[in-house]
Amino acid sequence: MASRQPTARTPTVRMQKTKKPSPGARRGGEKRSSGGGGWGRWVLGGWLLFVLWLSVGYARLPDVSGLRTENPRTTALMEQRSEEANEEGRKPRVRQAWVSLGAVAPHAVDAVLISEDARFYRHEGVDWKEVENSIDQSVREARLGRGASTLTQQLAKNLYLSTDRSLLRKAKEFVLARRLEEHLSKQRILALYLNVVEWGPGVYGIEAAAREHFGTSARALTVAQGAMLAAMLPAPRRWLPAQRPETLRTRAGVILTRLEREGRISAAQAREAQAELSRFFGVSPASEAIARLPAES
């Protein structure tokens, strides 16, 4: 009996039915996809506009190279004070007399540096160590702390910017401070600062300040007088020597203590200056009770 050959079985292919998406679902998916791309384009466009805005703002910042040999006729701060006086119905007052750095008493220059920027010769316009310390202080105290502005930054603000406290103004100040340091020597920056900084209502520069507050020249300032002028700088229109504010006396005493500690004046000069300071304010010497400023590294 012949055996039957097994018949080849055709494999059965099962077709999976796929559910056809509805037109509405397809449109919804397309909307989600195009929506994501739309947001991406908005973010990219916004970023490009921001970069363009920064670039234009940077390009429009003033050229500082001319300050190497020329003294500015006016400053942004002077113009702002004049506008404020006009708005209040007052006649603008400007007292200023340009002098060279050599025409200023050395101890007065040292007092300004001790007070405003003890690391002036060790930074390039922005003192990042002081910026870090300022941020740490602000975080600890949950409020805005000290400004941490270098002398170069203060000069940039006085020459070209306003006194507002916006982040944009601070950014411009950083850039201009770097430009000043790139184009000018430290001595030139210091000379410019001493001649344009505000030292009372309508009083600009150390020569005008010496004559306004003490009836003498910048060259003839005593150690105590130099310390008082330096002590005025954080609030030059409020801490006036003629009004004998206690804050001014305290700050000037601290500056004298630091000048002696850092070897800028002798112990005998410090004692004499402290005695003069006490006579000026009509109090007995109290050097031990003076709160000391933080030591600089």
C-alpha cells in the first residue's frame, strides 16, 4: 500500500486590524506637534532679540579712550543734579576746580582709597571678591547689602550713567569700568575720580571740597580733614562737616585707625588727627569706642 505524501500546509497569515485614527485625533496630534514647535520658535526668537539688544547697548556705550589726555567738561551726575535743581525751581550750583594728583595731600588720597576701594591697585575694574562678599551678606541678611562698587565703577557711573539701582545700569557700569581699566592707567583713573566725585550739594572734586568745607586747598588738607572728606563719600549731600553729624565723626575716626594700622600714617600723626577730629566735633577723644571697619586682605 503506497504511503500518501503529506500535503504542504499553507501557513495562515493573520492580518492584524489596525485601528484607523479618526480625523479629529489626527488633527489634535498635528496641533500638539505644531504647538511645541511654535513655543520653540518664540523662545529662540526672544533669545535672539535679547542678544541683539545687548549688542546694540554695548556698541552704544561711550568711548573712554579720550580721557587719557582730556578732562571731561561735565558728567552725567552733574547734569542729573542740574535737572533736579531746575525741577525744584532752584538754580543749579557747580563748584569744581581741576587739580593734578600731585596737588592733593597724599594722606587725603590714601584716606579715599581706604574708605572706598582698598584693593584699587589689585583689581581690573571690578573687585569680584567684594562682589562675592556683598552677595553673601545679602543672602545672610535677606536684604540688599553693600554696593561693593570699586572706585573705577564709581567713576564710570559718575561720568556716564545715572544713580538708579537697576540691573541694566549695573551691567553697563561693569562694562565701562573694564573699558576704563583697559584704556587708562590707575593713576589717571584715580585723578579723574578725585576731580569729579560729588562732595556736597553742587561740589565736585577734592579741590572744591577742600575749599568749600575747610577753606583750604587739597594740597594743604590735614590728615583729619582728609579723613573727613573720605568719610563723606557714601552720602556726600547728607554727611556735611558743617552739620557735625555723628556718623561722619565715627567714619572719619575709623579711617584714621585704618590709615595707622596699614602704615599710611605714623602713630603720632594718628594721635594728632584724632585730637583734631575731637576738637572739630566738640567731643572728647574716644578712639577705643570707635567701631572698626572690616580689615582688608
